[in-house]
Amino acid sequence: MAATSSALVVASLAACNFLIDTDSAQCSTDGDCSARFPDSARLVCRAGTCTADGVVDAGDAGPAVDAAPECVSNKECMDRELAKSGKPAICAKGPTPKCQPLELSGVCLSRVLPLDAEADLNDDNVVILGGFAPVKNNPLADPTIRSYGLALKEIHDYGGLPNGPNGKRRPVVMALCGSEVELAERGVDHLVKDLKVPALLARFSPIDMPKYVTNVAVPNGVFTVNPNDTPPSLKYQDVKRLAWHLLGTPEDLALTYAPLVKRMEKEARTRWSIAAGDPIKVALVTSTFPREKSIADTIKEGPIDPSPDAATPRNREAGAVSFNGKYTAENQADLNFAFEQFDSTELGGKPDYGGIVSRLAAFHPDIVIAATTAAELDSIVKPLEDLIDPDSGTGARHPLWALSVANAHSPNLLQYLFDKKVSRSTYTRFVGVQYAGSVDPAPRTAWLNRMLALYGADAGVDSTAYEATENPYDAVYWATFGLYAAGPGATLTGGAMAEGARKLFRGPRGFPGGQEVLRQRFAAMQLGDVTFIGALGERDIDPGTGTQFGYGAMYCYRQDGIATKVDYDQLRYNRQTRTLDGSTLCPFAVP
């Protein structure tokens, strides 16, 4: 579900600082180096870095000598640490090379992906990617980690990336750290400062991603592939081409609500026999979380107009929601639009859900647009539905619902809809908006089949959970194909990966997979630029900024007898016509 992934892979992390000491300025004098590295041979300060480069300041007594490294090869560290603790380690290069264990207790795992590739750490050509996913509860069964694992296993089975230093292949593995809020910052510190990885596949919140990119990725040259949506604050920021996002901005997503609400208005008028001259009522419920707030702002006022001579900061005609032939402000003046915004629970807010639900029930909405997180939605949908009594004689009725990208797989919502399965009129009232998937479903179908073939539904994992995790799979290939496309023997740096990734937007189209497919992809890249097609489909990324131009699509629900299912990509937003295109299984998506 190219876009479906966005619905579930969207991370929810409370704010971190991401202000780590990454040794970017170790010294200003030689004495600083002596104090900082007391166990090393004499080091000198050069451009803020302690080094043993043999350059001597005037008046020095003699030539500088090389610092005694703790290690010279990965194998040396692997042998030492495996004998000592049974866990892997690498020789992290730097002013004083040092054995660094992959594990950071309780934060980063000792095992690498793919699971059968630990021996690859002995190779000094190994490419270690940093990855983030939930690690607290049975991490190796987590669908995100398994999606990473499939891509890495495909590269491992191929023998690694061709054309490494001296023509050798480069093994590729991933060091995994926890994306949980209390773990993420320490994981970044370990991966960047200790292991010195060239690239991170980072699942951070819209609040934390800009902090990480600004304070860590850019100053330290770490190529970052974000499997999730583009934070609004990074859309126009100069990130030195080091931060790439596989989904669009929340504003891109929000444009889909305008044509969707028009269809919902027709359904409401038909379902409840509301005359054309009589108004319908719409409520918008949202929080202050940046993604949800951006969606709500666009729904009310339209997208941001970036042109310097714009008359207003936003352009309502370019995508604001309208109904009753009016925009929300005019409807609010007529008492036909209600807006509820509360402090996000993700930011420590404690919403008065009881008050919100009571006010919504008194408003009697025909349509409720919910731009909330899944947890916030759980505190609104069922309480409001329970409070409304269609038989009260007050004109109250259970509304149509337009949900958001974070809501599709809310367990409590799915259970509520399943409990109401006998009443088709319940689950057909719920639709939502997610990032649109690939126009061509073949690459995603092939990816999902390989996921099922490798993992099945073992360890208690419902195989349908894989349907929302193609983003991490693609992120692995953006980083590794980027390194290969940088050229034979390219230096293992984030900058090289970023420059190589810019060569994946034009030329012959191709997607990854098994060994023969990868052989064809690598052969094509040797001849020039290619167009990378992953499980998400072709990406519309600005190679200069890393910003993905996203599109929205509609999802809805159905009952298959044993559970409530989500049907994604039912109708897609058309930027040219500002309408919804395609066919749909959704019950009331009339034109």
C-alpha cells in the first residue's frame, strides 16, 4: 500500500533534543587533545580535530608519532568481544580507532540484520546502516524490522554491493536501535558517535525529525532516509541533500479532503434526505501535533502559497474544504462548522475529551473530520457514537467520518466497527485519507509476496501487518543503491550515498528483488542513471532537497466475516483537476 505504509509506519515519538556530542569540534589546542585522549600517543589539534598526522608546530621538540590504536580491523574486535561477551563489535575508525560493541544495553540490539550475516562484520569493507524500530517487545517479529530484513537479506544473498574498494564486494548489515521515545536519542548518539555509521534509516516524529536533521545529520554528514512523511518545517530547508523523505508533507495529504468532503456532502444529503437548500453541518477535530495541525490548517485555509508576492499566506481556492457552497469560515459564521482543537497527548497535553464529545454531540454534525492520532481518535469516536441517540427526536444522527493517515489501523476503531458488523450502516460511514500508493501495483505485490514467503505469519504476527511496511524496505535500497551509484570504490560516506541517490531518478526503470533481478539492476547502474522503483512505486522526490511530493488517496472499511479490513487507495487525488480519480469499493464514494 505504498501509502498504506504511511498509515502505520508513521512514528509517534515525544520530543527529544538530538543535541549530541559528535566530536565535530574536539579541540582548539594540542593540550586539549592530551586532556581528551590521555591514553593515546601525542596528538595534535588540526581544524578542530585531534590527529596524529605528523605535522609539527614551530618550536615542537620533534615529529608527532602515530597514536596507538586500540584496533586495526573489525576481525580483531569481533574475536576479542565474542570471546569476552559473546556479542559482536567493530573497529570504529577515528582519531583513535576503538572497538565498539553494536549493543547498547536496552537501546540498541546486539544482533544485526539480516540475521544470518553476523560474520560479515569481520569484513573491513562492511557497510553498517543505522536503523530504528520498536525494540522492546519481540523486536525480530516487528513488521518494520522484517521489512528492513528482507531488503538486507536480498543484498546479502547476492553477495553484497559490487564495485567496492579494490573491486571487492561490500557486505551490508544494519545495526538496530529503539525508536521508542525514551531510547531514540541515545540510539542516535551510539550509531553516529560510536559506530560512525554513514546512513540512518530514521523513524522519528514530525517534531524530532527536524531536530535530528539540523543537529546531527547535516553537521555530521549522515545520509538520512526517512520512511515517513516530510515534516513541514523541512520542506524548504537546506539540508545539504542529506535528508530524503519517502512520503509527502501533511499538506499534500490534506488536499484530498476537499473533493472527499464534496462526495460526503452528497452522501449525507442522500442518506438523510437533506434538501439542496438546507445546510449540512461539519465538525473538524484536531490536536496541536504538527502533522495533524498542518492537515487541519490546510483543510480550513488551503495550502501555503510560497510565492513572494502572494496576497495571503494560504490559498483557499487551491484546496480548502468547502460545503454548502462556502468555505469553513463562512460556514462557521452561519453556525454550520465547528472546530475543536486540543493540546496533543504526544506533547504532554491532557485533553478534556468529555467536554469535546459533549460539544460535538450538541452541535449535531453530519460529517466529522478527525485529524488526530490513533490514540486520540479512540477517545472520541466511540464516546460520541454512544452519546448520540438518533431516536431522541432532536435531529441527532450518527455522522459520517473522514479519518486521517494515523487512524486507519487503530485497533479500537477496528474492533468497534467489527462489533457493529451486523449494521452495515455503521462501518460504511467511515472513510479516511492516506498517502497514495503506487499507480502500478506490481512492485508492491511482488514485495508483499516475498515478505510472506520469507516470514509467513509465524511468531503470532498477522501477515496483514506487512501490508503497511514497504517504506522501510525501500529505504534500505535508497541508501545502498545510492552508494553503488556513487561509482566504483566510492568512499563510504553519507555524502557519497546522497550524491549517488540523485542518480536514481532517470533512465531505465527497475525494482529490486532476487539475485537475478539485482544483477540486472547493478548492470544497468553501471551504464548510467536509472529510475528506481521500489515497493512504494516511483517516488517524486526533489533531488535537491529530498522532499517528496506526495498525493493523497481514500481508504474505507469492509467486513470479511472474521475481521474489519481496510481497503486502501480506493480513489486518488488528482493535482491537476483537484478531484478524486479511479474506481472504488467504498460504499458511498459517489462522484
